[in-house]
Amino acid sequence: MSNENKDRPTMRYAIGIDLGTTNTEAAYCALEGNAALSVPTLLEIPQFVDQAVIERRSALPSALYLGTPEERENCDWQLPGQTDQNATNESVDSPDKGKKAKGSGKNKRGFLKKLFGVGNADDASGTSHPDALYLVGEIASRRASEHPEKVVLSAKSWLAYTKVDRRSPILPSEADDEMPKVSPVEASKRYLARVVETWNADFPDSPVADQLVVVTVPASFDESARELTREAAIAAGINPETMIFLEEPQAALYAWLARQGDSWRSKLKVGDVILVCDVGGGTTDLSLIKVGEENGDLLLERLAVGDRLLLGGDNIDLALAMRASELFSEKGVALNPWQSGVLRRQCRYAKEALLADGAEIDSICTITVAGRSSRLVGDSVSVDFPNRDARAIALDGFFPLCELTDQPLRRSGIGLREKGLPYEADPAITKHVANFLRVHARRLEGAVAPTVFLFNGGLFKSKVVSERMTEQLERWFPEEHPKNLDPNADMESSVALGAAFYGAAKLNGGVRIRATSARSYYIGIESSGMAIPGVARPMKALCVAPTGMEEGAEIDVPSESFELVVGEPASFRFFTSSTRPDDEPGALLTYYPDRNANQLENLSLEETDPIEITLDSYDEDENADVSSRLEYVMVRFHTKMTELGALEIWCDEVDGDRRWKLEFSVREQ
């Protein structure tokens, strides 16, 4: 939102949406009157829980059932607020479409396609069977065990998987070519659309399009995954001009701040380092946030974020199901494929019961799988699952006590594998946390020993699991003796609640987590001069973002103008430095590639991966001959560090109003 106050008169609420791998939740906070300071409220979302049975629930399972047209016709599947149950994915152009000063929408999509391997928004509808039945939420989650080939799960994880076209109908991956499929973007859109429809029905005088909407994303999402999430949100009816993104671990901390009010300052001190450990159903997200001081006031500053780990509570469900299958086999019972699918869902409930507070170590949980027409099993079958087995699987398999120097296994060693999501090879979450802390200790020169921690995610509702992770942190850092910032946190809804609170704090004023760049950033510029055989022209590195630039800030880079190549493929080079804190925007460094291989090192510069892109020359005539579009445009630079850590470098035409954007994530460096 470039002009927050412009739309302020119509904004009555800040809405936070957690588009989760397992569940989607929404919360809201009023922006007017005394209610503006209240704790955010969860939005109850109507959804089918069975045929013809609708219930309101705070969590919408991120599951999409794809049924046949016949199934669609034999029941009234309309939900409150729903306009068209089978609306297909509309073509979504760049929000800058039609604004000449922002370049063409084609440029934006072309950039994503070349850099990230994603297709154009109008390449496909995102659905393979528009007349199929589309059901989201609890009923889809329930049908996943019976018909896995008809249910889309983990669409959010597929959004981050760059090896597939995420706008093409590829899900469910188990479905054959004759069955309905949707794209990860389309599935995500439908979850968000259910939230939008619910809100607009419940608050007809304050539609979503007029409110501030905060959509959370994993801290480790790259630019392509964020852009695709944004595209899904726009297609679902969220206004791009009033939408912002927030990292999920930060949202969990904002939820704690919402509950504390001003008293949070008495519970933290300058120098505290907060580890946010968010273990959801399908992913684990890690962040480090430091408590600092400015003008006598405490402030929060993010230090580091971790890689996206496809590892979470769902892995434990599967491990329990495998053990349960062994127990059935010991009784001479062979489960058919349908029952094996049901078993995994039953094991999820068993996990919650066996690992719940108060569950005795010697207790058991009876797991029952209903019979289905089969030559092997006709009636319901049951086994007693010991709590000891469940704890051993969860604690020893996923939270084993380890050393801070232990490294997780990165790959199995097998040369070939099936196409699918890049799940972690090592299930030990504690080892992944150790690796995260160790890596950033080197980068930040050892200043990352957490003194406090905050757990998030349904798995940490289990006292057994949270106590094991607490024990691990205390063993790693006995001198700091890290303490749990909020043992009674709402582990499952904190992200949505925190996002709503953040939106209110952003507009009304309030504590914010500040994120600044730990490096300075440079764009490479080729020197002009006569061509000489075998001799490369000198390169210049122009500082476009200094060390300490805050996320959300933007600057005009003071420099002379430069020639930008548009209309044909070009390579753009970028450099970073963590040891040149005094370089101001506009500082120009020169090095000679042919003279000394160590010149970049001598200048304390590191080169990142280049961006290969064709910037459009003309919006008006896309059918013109390619050679006629080649242009050298005089430009100056304007840079912005987005709130999600992407560095936008805008190339502004000196003698016109055209603009071209170059963008890459600064957090990968």
C-alpha cells in the first residue's frame, strides 16, 4: 500500500488470514473506537462437514475435494455467501496492468516465467474439469482417507515447489489424466475465497475489498511463491491495494504481543534473543528476533529466518500409521488400500489423545478402522496402540536429544526418486533447529543464543513435546537457560490472530518488529569503452541498498543515469557485502575482471546469481518485430526493501514515465 491514509476512511477492520498447509484460519480486529485495542477475534467459517450438513468452525481444513459432475447435481452444495460454487480460475494480470509508469503486465509475468519457471496467468484456467464438484474444508479433509486421488492436500507446499508449473492443473498428484485436477494456485484461491465469502456475508457493510488484509506466508517463501500466493488472493477477491504479507513466525509473536498489551516490556529486556519455533502440520518455520533499544524504548528486530522445512505433525501421523499397520499385521489382519488411508486419519486423532496433557504413559488408545467390501476384511477391525509407542515415535524419532553440532541428513543417497515435493530426508526436528542456530551463529558472529523462545503449531499443544524441546534448548544453552515466553499460547490460531493485530498496529500505531538488512546491495554496470579482443570491460558495482535499510523503506539512488537494455534478453548482475557498512546509496565501486581473480574479495563483495530477463520495450505494439523493440533507455534507480525481504530495484526512465522492476530475495544471501 503506497498510500495507507488514502483508503483509511473506509477501513473498519484489519483482517488476518493464515493460509496454512493443513488449515486456513482468519481473524479480525476493529480499527475504530476502543475495540481497536482489543484482542483479535477468530472468524467462524461455514463449511460442509458431511453431505447437506453445514457447520461454522474457526479452522477451514486446507483440503479440496474434486468430485464428478454427477455428485455436484445430486445435492445442494451452496454455502452461505457463496456466489458460484464452481467459479473457475480467472486470468489474473499484474496489479500494475494499465499503468504505463509500472511497465506492462507481460513484463511481470515474463519475469516470473524466466526466473522461476512459472507460466503466464492466462496460460490455463487452473482447472482441468470446470464442471466438477469443488468442496473445501472439513468434508474434503474427511474424504481424503477414502478417496486420496480426489482430494488436494498441501497446496501451499506445492506453491513453493519450483520444479513444476504451479498454475497448471497438477493436483491431486495421485489422480490419473481422466480425473479432475487443479493447480496449486487454484486450490489456494478456493480456500481464500471461502474466507472472503464468509466475511462479506457476515459484514456486508464492510466488504473485504475495503479492509486491510494481512496474509501470512512462511518466512522462507521465495519471491515466486509469494507472488503466486498474492495472485491467488487477488483472484479470491482480496484487494491488492489493501493487502500486505507477514511472515508466520512474526505473526505468532504478534499474537503474544496482542495478549500482553504494554506489559510485554516488563517480560523482555534489552539483549534478549527470541527463538520462534513454528511446527505446523506439514512444515517447520524458524525465526530469531532480538530485543533492542532506541531512544530509551524497547524495540524488536528480526535477526534471521530459516529455510522452509517440509516436516511437521503430518510426518508423525504417518509414522504412527505405519506402527499401527504392524500391530494389525501381528493380529493377522491385512488392511486393504482403502482402510490404510482411513488408518492415517485415525492415527491423527490417536496422536492428539496419546500425547495430550494428562495421558498416562501406560495408557492405550484403541484404533478402529471400519470394514469395506473386501475379500480380506469385511467388518471393523481394531488394535490397541500403547502410549509408550506413540511417545517413542514422537520424541525419539522427531525430537531426539542431540548436540548443537549435529547436522541433519540432507539426502537419502539414492540417485533416482519419484517426482514430488522435496520432503526433508531427516525427520529429527531438533537437528534442523540446531543447524539453523549454528548457521546463523557464524553469520552473526555468535550472537544468536536464544534467551527466550516461543512455540507455535498444534504439535506443541502436547506438553510432552513442548517439554522435550524445552529440555533440548536448555541443554544447548545452559548459561542462558532459555525460558518459554508463553506456555499457554493458542498454538493453532496464533498466526491468524497475530496477523490481525499486526494490521491494527500498522494503521493505528503500536509495537512493530523491525527488520533491517544485514548487508549492502549493489547492481552491476558495465563500463563503456571500445571493444578489445580478449579483454573484458571494467565492471562497476552501484550501491542501491545500504546496510541497515529497514524493510518497508524506499529510496531514490543518487547517481548519474545509465543505459538500460530493453526489448531483448539481458543479464543483470548483483553483489552484496556484509563488511561495507559505510557505503551510501550511489557509491560506485570498480573492478577489472581480467586483472585479478580476487578483486571482488579485495573489495569485500560477493556476487549473487544473475537474473536473466527480457524487459518489454513497448506496451502498445506487442506484435511488432522483436528487433524493432530493442532500445537503450536512460534510467535512474529507485529501490524498496519490501516487508518480506525482497529488494525491488525500479529503473525509472529519465525522459519519460516508464518503469521496469528488477527483484530478488535478499534473505537467501
